[in-house]
Amino acid sequence: MTAPVLPLLKESKVDVLIIGAGPAGYMAALWLARLGIKTKFIDKRSTKIFTGQADGLQPRVLEVFETFGFVDRALKEVAVGYEACFYEPDENGRIRRVDKLPEGVPGISRFNGSVIHQGRIETWLSDAIDEFSGGAIRVQRPLLPESLEIDAADADSPTAYPVRVVLKKLEDDNAAPEQYGHKVQNGLYRQFDGDQTNPAKSDTGEHQEVVRAKYVLGCDGAHSWVRQQLGIEHRGETTDYVWGVLDITPVTDFPDIRKRCSIHSQNDGSIMLIPRENGIVRLYIQLRQVDHHGDGNGDDSVPAGEKKSARVDRSKLTAEHILATAQKIFQPYSLEVAEMHWFTAYQIGQRVATAFQKDQRVFIAGDACHTHSPKAGQGMNVSMMDTFNLAWKIGYVVKGLARPSILATYELERRAVAEDLIAYDLKLSRLFSSKPGDISTNDFRRVIDKGSAFTTGCTVNYDASLLVDKPAGQPRDVPYHSALATKLAIGMRLPDVRLVMQSDARPLFINQQLPSTGEFRLLIFIGDYAQVPPLKKQMDDIGEYLARPENSLQRLRADSILQLMLIHASPQSKVEWDDFPLVFRPRDKRGLMNYWLVFGDTPSPHAQTGDAYEQYGIQRDVGAVVVLRPDGYVAKVAEPTVKGVKDIWEWLAGFIVDLKPSI
Amino acid sequence: MTAPVLPLLKESKVDVLIIGAGPAGYMAALWLARLGIKTKFIDKRSTKIFTGQADGLQPRVLEVFETFGFVDRALKEVAVGYEACFYEPDENGRIRRVDKLPEGVPGISRFNGSVIHQGRIETWLSDAIDEFSGGAIRVQRPLLPESLEIDAADADSPTAYPVRVVLKKLEDDNAAPEQYGHKVQNGLYRQFDGDQTNPAKSDTGEHQEVVRAKYVLGCDGAHSWVRQQLGIEHRGETTDYVWGVLDITPVTDFPDIRKRCSIHSQNDGSIMLIPRENGIVRLYIQLRQVDHHGDGNGDDSVPAGEKKSARVDRSKLTAEHILATAQKIFQPYSLEVAEMHWFTAYQIGQRVATAFQKDQRVFIAGDACHTHSPKAGQGMNVSMMDTFNLAWKIGYVVKGLARPSILATYELERRAVAEDLIAYDLKLSRLFSSKPGDISTNDFRRVIDKGSAFTTGCTVNYDASLLVDKPAGQPRDVPYHSALATKLAIGMRLPDVRLVMQSDARPLFINQQLPSTGEFRLLIFIGDYAQVPPLKKQMDDIGEYLARPENSLQRLRADSILQLMLIHASPQSKVEWDDFPLVFRPRDKRGLMNYWLVFGDTPSPHAQTGDAYEQYGIQRDVGAVVVLRPDGYVAKVAEPTVKGVKDIWEWLAGFIVDLKPSI
């Protein structure tokens, strides 16, 4: 019954608009769903991804999945890498295995590097978003952004919606990406540009809408439209490599087909072999090298049919050609294909965006910020970790809990990761494309081995900032420790250790007790209080201090900003439940006690526990207080006293709105 | 359009009819669904169970759940017991903790004894049945059996359907069990008898149907109608105990409320406290003891409103009375209830059925065979393990793969378990109801401690039979070992150990590689073949022997009767994939290789592996072949030679139909 003539432009207000439903976008939406932030999440493609694309999951991302409650789904489906084999040509120019190494860094995480196709990962994320948001946050497709403006006058106001984005609803048929086995034979998964290349089409305004947002996240890939709107450059290296990728079910006599392999042939190029789920194997085949000068736009992929000045003879980039190359490299082993699931070919350089945001209102993340080769298996992981770093900060600011100044830590922290990644990828790319003989296997393995820790995602080390309390100017590759916790690096993720739940004697991993709720956490390592009387007094004093009605804890708990955990190191025979101050055993309004905040670093007959203090370098007769950020990174270490807690309140007041540190 | 007058009795034929959808019935249906057996599964109640009832899951049952693929669902929901506390009166008659012990037997299984309400367990089983049977096997409700006849003339024919059962479809309203919080206030969960007590009602025949079955399983509880039809007695002890049970969310200052506790008060009785999921606690309260002579019918529960000659003053069996008793026992600790989820009271004796079957055509299982107190947390577990033992054997016979003679092993094996359980329960009951002072805490703990292994379900030891190749007459409490595997008891379940998957270097637990497929398994422990040349020759000889077209293996594989696993003990540096005979690396018709049959008992950098031979008592320079039954019990041990395999073929020919042992 509404008037069909002269349609009014539909207009809506949201706290956050996410543009692009890839891994970075999904992770942002997940955090915002968890924090209850009003979010609009759009993508210009009409369907999700079915096969192919990125497939590596690093241990750190699996740890993060655990904090969101769905790592068990992942572990049921992924293929895990446990061993890496290295093949080189023998005297007759035929490949043979020259070495085996454990894959990853045993012990660095409970999880190992794994693979599964991107579509499954997006399904897990999507299901979790649905659950946390009660269905309120779902990808809206196909929606194409047409313009983006930031109202500079409003950019500083916490209540304003200064970003205006015009969106256009596409017809589904115009927005279906081409997928192998889905619509077209050609496996080149194109960066779909929708109507963006032909703005004339969208002049009618019939399907347009306006979104006013407090914050916009551009998670729209290597060709990021958001990045272009912000006028940000994508700068990088001048040498590109051309890669072919095959996902196949192989028939072969190659003995290590279920292990990760790096294969260097004499004259035919190199292969990275990665076994996947359901008997599938992915081959990355470096086809040849071309010289290419980056145009600063990052737009270097070579989709068939585009008008770009690609330097590659595209007629050769068929599945048959790629497979034939792989077969040559595999000699003397046979390699036939029972089923081809997906293939692609692309040419990409190492590039980093010159800025990750504008006015701290519009941010870019993931491939929009950094592109590189697939060799290190890092793209999807680093993309997800970008928004895992950013979205909780935006959530805090949107809720009025934290000052907008914390948002600057996003670019500070994630640009460093992007630059380290590009540097590593460049080194690896050059090694990988070198001919056998140019470089020794030992050199090659040394780079891989050193890079193993980096590629787990567990060694990321954030610089000093409002959110990381350590001296400025520390080098990133040297962890900075407090004297109170000599093996716990400030700025790095909390390593997983085992503890015993005090109330029910259950052995557990600390990461299982650190779900991503948005809360900071105070881990109070009170030491062996039962045998060191001063520690008992410190615990009682802290308990008494925190229990005061005027203590900051009450405000921080009420706003779900902070949670306590007490971790003692006394023998269980000397510990009684009543020893612990009531602030660590709080009751709700019905009188039900919280039994889940007190832990012992004590031996269990059921599992290997009792070495957490040692692993963190905390002395049992001294103790420490460790502050964790909502994303699980160590923010600060203080002494386990009332003074230490006061220091932490002071520090929190540096960015938490209206927090008056209690005395 | 069918004629409405003079209805013909609907008649159907099924391989197996399961009467009663409790734990025993569900486990039977699960196995039969997995094996593809045509099964009808009925229950007389119109709905499933929502709360209360049995709640303990022993480690062995969790291992079995793993073999059916849903242990991860269980582990996400259950409350696990890790520590047991013992409380006794102090000099003032108030309880205090006198001891703590680890719960269960650390190391006996990867899983610990757990609790969750029966409804959830039935949901997991039901979902798995749905998945395996493609929806073909579902509980049909409310269906009441009215008559059961075995045609003696047909009882020996393998193709006959000698059991005739008449069923009646009830109106839903007549068949709803009374459940606390569901229909009625009274928490007494009644054994619902439907129309069975009033046969006159069912004379119309309107809703009747006839089922002709090859086999019928009576899983219909302590009051088993099937047992009564077969004229089997339920014999037992003459002393009964009266128990009250509360499932509550407590408000209390009792310090061990999240641990399993045995509490003996001075004058007010005893409590077993079992923490459950979601902050719920179950209390078993022994109210008082009555003398009572079993009537041989097992029908000793005391449902309110029945006409039985109950000896208990039922007016006292209210939630209030039971709670008041619990509160007295808990003194000096407070015990208030924030929420009462369920309660019941019952009086039950220790009884075992005088037979578990008739004509090897109709079997009873679960509570129909054995009743006892809830103290050992065994009822539901032993019931499920009854049909886990029985159903695969029926499956083999129905498929014509095994001779019916194997069915006799069911009663042989499970009666022994029932008798051991009753003996243990009786001992525990007497101890538990004794007054403090009559018996020392040490005696009490000694019984509990000794019983711990029994209650894990992992120590069940089946006697010699067609299916367990060991000398007859071995005592059950002394494991019988072959000299080739001195720590692997024949007749007991295979203990879980860690191995390394040869093809992809993945560390794993052997139980994860033993899904319940219905297959026997030959675990060929070929030893350190790479360093002990005779073993290499034995491996090659076995490989050559098994690969012969006329070898029994081909028939056994074709009928999914047997699977091979090869487990070597050579250092990985000396092992190549091509070492293993092709029979352990078979290809399918498309040429795809099976990479998942060869394992190493070797160290992994990712997990603690390499001690499987030692844990099984197998020498690395000798080896052994272990035959596992489809239910995971060790059936036979032989030498790792062609002769050893021939012995196994001979042994299999003892019960597998038409198996001519190859020479």
C-alpha cells in the first residue's frame, strides 16, 4: 500500500557496518555478536563459498575458536599436519626424500596446524554468530557499497554516526561468483566486482539504501573497495610468482602423500603438498616467475576474461597444464587424479596497505591490508586475527566503556604482524623459487624451521601501548618479561597450561576457562599461601580490599569488564575451600555460589598438572597478578598485593571511561 | 477406501523386535542399526524421559560411545567425578571430612566416570540410531505387547520367524508416564504398566497388530513383561533398603558440594552426594531399612497408588521428608534448595533372573535380568553393556554369517557380570547402612577402593567360549594372559594405548581406530621388523599368504567380518611405506589406497607414544597377533606367523558359516 512512485531512500543506523563476508568479516561479526553490538554485515556475492580458497588453520586460530566454543567442530573435520618431508633431485634429476621434520612446533599449543576448506570455517563462524546474536546478525547478500563518506565534523563525537554508506541491492544472478563445479568449468575463482566497474547501472536508485554507522570495517579482500574509497595505497614488492593450485583425490605411489611435503625438482619447478580432509590433497605448484612492477593497487590476480594487463599467458593456466607440471615434478612417482575438486591459478605480490584506517572510524582488515603468497598458509589466519584484535575494541567504545583512543592500537599491533608476515613470505618465496643447487636444503630447512614458530600464530608480540603495559621500544623478536613472571611475555598471548579446578578437582587447560566474553581478566597467582604466611595475609588483604562496596571491582563486574581468577600453588592437603576470600567465591542473588574462580597449580592423579607456575616463571613464594586482555594477550603484570591491584586499577583508568581508581 | 468392518490383524515380519526403550533397548537398536538389521523398536510409554532416573556413565560405556562416534557429545555435557570425599561424625556427632581419594582408577581409561540424566543419554543414542539406520529404526510408541509365543517347531530354522508377538497401540493419554514437573507433582517415577494389568480392555482388536520376529529382546525393565511371559523368575536377597533421591540446585556452605561424597551421620542415615551437570547435585539418601521377603517377581518398588503390599509408610516419602532427612545428615552444614528438579523414593532388592533367554530366540537384558541399589552407579551401564554384548551376535546370525551357537555366549558372559554386580552391591549396601562405629572408615574405603575398578566397567572378564579362546575354568578375578602378550587379558576389553598412524605421523588412541562396525579385527604386532630380520620375513610371508586369492581373508573382507591392522615397533628412521605388504595398503576399484591400516608404536614429538608393546606385554623382537571381537574384547592371541594366522582362520571357522580355513 506504500506509494510506488519516487521511492524514498531507505535509511538505517547501525553501530558497525562490516563490508565483506570473508574470514576477516566473519571474525569481526562473531566478536560483535558476542558483545551484543548492533551490526550490519554485507557481502556483494550472492552465495557463500563451496570449495577451494584458503585452507590453513594455525594453532593460535584454533585456540581462538576454542574461546568461542566451536573448536570441537573444527577438530572433528580438519586434517592435521604432524610431519613435513623435504624432497630434492637426486644425481639423476629425480626427486627423493632428503629429510623429515616434525610439523609445527610441538608443545607450543594444544593444537596443530590444520587444513580444511574455507567454506567449512565460514560455516562454523556463521553458526556461532547466529547463536550469539540470536539470529540478529546475518550476512545480507548481494549488497554492493556504492559510496562512503565520513562526516569530519562528527568524527570525534562518541554518540554520532559519522560514516554514511550507500548500498545497492543486486539481482542474485549478477552476483554469483564463478566456482568450479558450481557454475563454470573454469576454476579461477574471480574477485567479483559486481556493478562497481560500471556505476552507470546503479543510477536508478530503486534498490539503494543508506546506512549510517559509527564504525565501518572494510573486510573486502585484496581488491578492497573500502581501501580505494579511503585513498589508501597498497604498496609492495616488484617480483611476483605465478601459482597453480589443485585440490585432488590422487592415485599415486608417492610414499608421503599424507604428509606435508616441499618438493624441489631439477627443472620443472616446486610443489608444496598439503594433505586435506577426506583423502583430498592440495598441491601448490609454482609455475614460473615473472617480473612485474606493482601498480600500487594490489590488483594483480589474473582472472581469465578481465581487461587487466596481466603478464601471464593465460592460455596455459588450465587444470591440465597445472597437473602436467605437477606430474613432471613428481617423477619418478606417479600422480593420477581420481577426482579434481577445484583448481585455480594466480599471480600475487607481497603488499601492505599504507594505512589500516581513516579517522579511527573506517578500518580495513585482512587481505585489504596485506597480500602475499599462500606458501606460509597464513592469509586466512592473519585476516581473522586482524578483526579478532579490532572488534572487541570497537565494542568497548560503542558501549561507552572505553575511550576511542584504544582504537589506535589496532593499526599499531596488526601492521607489525603484516610486515613480519610479508618479510617472512618474501624470504620463503625466494627460497622456494630458487633452483636446487642455488641454495642448500639445510638453508631451506633453516628458514622453514625458524618460520615454524611464526606460522603457528603463537609468537605474535604486540608493542607497548595503552593496552600493553611494558617499556616502549622493545624489539618484537625478544619477548619482554616482568621479573614476577619471567617466562610470560607481556604483549603475547597467554600460553596454555594445565590447572586443577579447586572445587571439583577437575584437571583443565587454562584456555578452556578463558572464553571470549569481552572481559579483561585478573589472574591472581597467590602462590603457596598455605605454607608462606605473608602470602596468606596478602590474599586476605586483597580479598578484603576487593570486597569493599566502593572498590572499582564492583563497577568493573557490573559492566562485565573484568573477571577474577585465583590460582594458588599450595598442596591440596593443606587447602580448604573456606580459605579463599568470598570475593573469589561470590554468590548470586539466589545464593548460588560461583565455584569456578579458584584453581590450584597442583598435581592431579588424572592428568599431568602442577607446572603452571614454572611454565610462567612465577615463584611459588612470591606470586604475581597477570592482566589478560579480552583477546587473551598479556597486558600487564603486577605484584600480588593490594598495591598491585591498585596499580592495575590505575592502568585500567587510562582507557576505561569514568573509572575512578579506588584507594 | 479399505473396508472399515472386521479389521484384519496387521502382520509384519522383522528380524528383531526390541521391547522397551530404555538404555538396554537403545543400545540394542544402535548396534542393529549399525549392522543394517531389520528391527522394530517399541515402547509402551508415549514420551521419552525428561529428568531424573539413572545418571551414571562408567568409563567403559564412554569408550563404547566413542566407537559409535558420539562420545564428544557426551563429554561436552557430563559432569565428571575426579575426587571422592568421606564424611563421618566427629565426637559431637556432627559430620566432618575424614578422607579424600581420587575418584575412579586413574589411568584405566581415557574417560572418567561421569553423570548426566538418562534423557540426554537416550537422545545421543537415538540420534545415532537415526543416522545409522537412515531413520528406519525409531521407537514406536505407545505400543504394548499383549502376547508372546515361540513356535518350537521353527526354533531351530535359520530362516524362520518363530516368535509371534501381538502388540496393541495405546491412546497417548493412557500411556504418559508420570514425571515430576511434567504431569504430576509426585516425583515417583512409576513403572508404567499400560493396559497389561487390565487385559479385558484390549479385546476389541481394533488397534492390534502381529509381529513375527526371528529374535525378540525384552529390555522392559525390572518388572519385565517379557520375563514374565517366559516364566523366568527374578531371584534375590531378602533385605531391601529404602532410598530417597533428590536432584537439586543447592544453596549450601558444605565445602565439597562439587565432589562425590559419602556421608555417614551419627543417627540420621547416610548420603551419597553426586554433583551433576549445570550446578545440579544428586543426593541418594538411605532412609531406613526394612525387612522384606522377595516374592520372586522383582516387583518391589513402591509406587504410590499401587495395590502392592508395600512395607513402607508411603506418607513419609515426600520431597519434604527426604530433604529434611538430608538436612539433618548434613549438620553442621546448611543445605537449602534453590530449585528441586526431581525426586523419587524406592525400595529395591538385589535380584538376578534365573535365565536370560528362552530357546535362544527371546532374550532379556538390563533391569529385566538384574536389579540392585543405585549406590554403585551401575544399573544403566550394565544394561547397555548387556545388549552391546548381545546385539552384534544376533546381527551375525540374522545375516547368516555366524552359527546360532554363538548366542549362548550372551548368558554365559552377562550372567557372570550380573552376579558380580549383585555381590558387590550387596556388600556396599550393608556397609553403607551400617552405623558409624560398627565398621571403620578404613574398611569402608577398602571396599569402595576395590570396587572402583569394578565400577569403571573396564575389568569385565568373559569366560572361555566359542568367542573367547582360553582354557576353560579360569577364575574371573585373575586375568588370563598368553605368553605372547603378558599384560593383555583374553576375555577382557582391549586397553586403550597410543600409536602413531604410519602414513601421516598422527598420534592417536587405538580405541579411536576401532569403531563399532561389526568387524572382528586382526591386530598384527609384527615387532621391530626393520632390525629383526626374521620378523621382516614373517611380515612378508603373512602378506604373501593373505594376498592369495583363495585365502579366507578375501571372503572375510567381502562380508565385512574382519579388518586388518598392522602395528610395528621399528624406529621411524628405518621404516619406509613401501616396506609394508600391499595387503596392509589395499587399493579400491578406483585405485585409491587405504592409508589407515598401518601403525607404529614409536615416539611422536606431538604426544606421548611408543609404549603400546610394553603396555600389552608384547616383546618387540617376537610380536603377536591379537584378535578382537566386534565389541572390542580380546578373543584370541596367536603368533605373528602364517601358522598363527592359520590358527585364527581355524578358530573363526568354529562359528563363522561356510568358512573353509585356507591352507
